[in-house]
Amino acid sequence: MAADDLAEARTELEKEFAQVRQHLGEVEQALKQVLDANADDDIESLLEILEDKVHKARTGGLLGSGAKGHARARKQYLELQAKPAQQ
């Protein structure tokens, strides 16, 4: 394992984590709207928006990779980290 491979994998892991955290902020906002709703609000639409935000956080939507991408990056990083250093 080359140190630069591990560093590159760590950079990718951090990037994927940052994307997930950004999506989770959107989930939190959508959940707050649902929780703050009253009887006059369209709960069904608010829940649909929340569901879309959760789906985007999990899958990343069209351009990102979401939590699935983070899982792949994490797996690769941990595998590289576990390999003994080559001399």
C-alpha cells in the first residue's frame, strides 16, 4: 500500500462524508417543516418532500453518490488502511 493511495482514499472519504452531511441538513429542514405543521398544512406534501430529501441523502440524487458513495469510500479506505505497508 502506498501512502498516497491511503491519502487519496481518505480525501475521497472526507468528500463523500461532507456531501452526506450537506444532505442531512436538508433532511433536518424538511423534518422541521413537518414537525412545525399544523392542521391547515398539507402534511402529505411535506412528507413527500421529506421522503425526497432522505432518498437524496441515501443515494445522492442525479449527480452525487450520497450515503451509498460514503459506504463505498469508507470500505475502500478501511481496506487500504488494513493492508501492511509495502517496502
